Amino acid sequence: MGKIYVVGIGPGCSRMMTEQAKELLRGCDVIVGYRTYVDLVREEFSGKVFYESAMRQETERCLKCIEFASEGKTVALICSGDAGIYGMASPLLEMADREGFSDVEIIPGITAASSGAALLGAPIGHDVCLISLSDLLTDWALIEKRLLCAAEGDFCIVLYNPASKNRKDHLSKACKILLTRLPPDTPCGYVRKIGREGTQKKTCTLEELRTVEADMFTTVFIGSSRTKIAGDWLITPRGFRL
């Protein structure tokens, strides 16, 4: 029997991939992943066998990993950011448990919350909630509840998957919900294409955020009551006396 590694490759550029992830990709027999992520590593690991599939074919990819590993191959299932944060660790482990395959290891990576925060300064310097606005797997009613609870708890909030071709208004809808609990001048920021060519970042208020045109490559940061904008930085204090 082979082994499966679920590997977080970070934002997408080689310099932001951990050495552990690179070592495993160099040593594996097969790299499996969503085709956009496979394209990010294809050149650097060109000697590997690649298996790629489209969005919403996650189950197929997991089964293929188990199939390859059952043939004695070492398999790397890659995903952007961290393997366990909106990544493939969860479905792969569920599938492996169902199929009776146990030799799986999860390799962490730099997630959009931390890499995007670094570009903006320190927007998640204190307690934070990560919330995906994609309703493909989660009912919008539950997403709305989570947004309201995070706002009422005075958390910093990071929004993943804020918009797509079929969900163009989800960020605007989320802002409208948050504005029922948060002031319009709440400091916010967003980063697009983290770690890739054409990276963009900007600070704004929650009211201004309502009209931002986001996409699946955008990560959004919404401050708590203590967050402030200082020049180009978004800062949430830890509470030290300075």
C-alpha cells in the first residue's frame, strides 16, 4: 500500500510554499488536484504524474487518491492555502475512513487569512472568525447566522470565497447583514491574488466594502470595534500598553 499526503501549497507562489510541502511534492509519485492548483506547481515538479479535475469534483479526486495509493504509489493531494482550512483534508479523511484506508498525513500551508493579513498589516491581531460566503455546500441562512454571531461577538472577520460568476452579490449581501450590527465606518480591507502576479490590496470602510467587486481570488477582512486604519495599514491591537 502507498500513502496519501494532503498538501497545502499556500497562496500559489513557490516562495510561500513550505519546505515540508516542497519536499513531499518532490518525493511523491502522483500529484492530484483541482486543475488551477495543478497548474501552479506543474512547472516546478514537472517530472511527476499529474491527475487533475474540475471544480466540484472533489469526491472523484479523493477516490482517485485512494486508488493510486492502493496501487502502492505515494500521492500528494494538493489544495491552495492550508489543507485543513476550506481545503481537501476533511473530505479525503472522510473518504479514506469509509474505504478503510488509514495511511494519510495532512501537511499544513499558509492560508489566505494569514498571508492576506500580512499584506494589510495586522488586521487579525486578536480573536478572529473565518467565514466562507460560498453557499454551494452551506445554506445561506446558516452563513447569515454566522455573520451576525461574529459581529455580535466583536470578532475580526475574514471572508473567504466572497464572490464568483454565479454569486456576484454575496459580498454586498454580507455587508448589508453586518451593517445591521456594525457601524458603517468599521475599518475593513481586502486583498486579491495573494502571492501571485498582480497582487492588489486596499483598506476601506464597511460601507465602502458593499460596492467592491470581488471574486474567488479575493480575501476580505472586517475589523472589530478596536481595529483602526493607520496609513496603509489595518491594525487590530492585541491590548498592550504602548
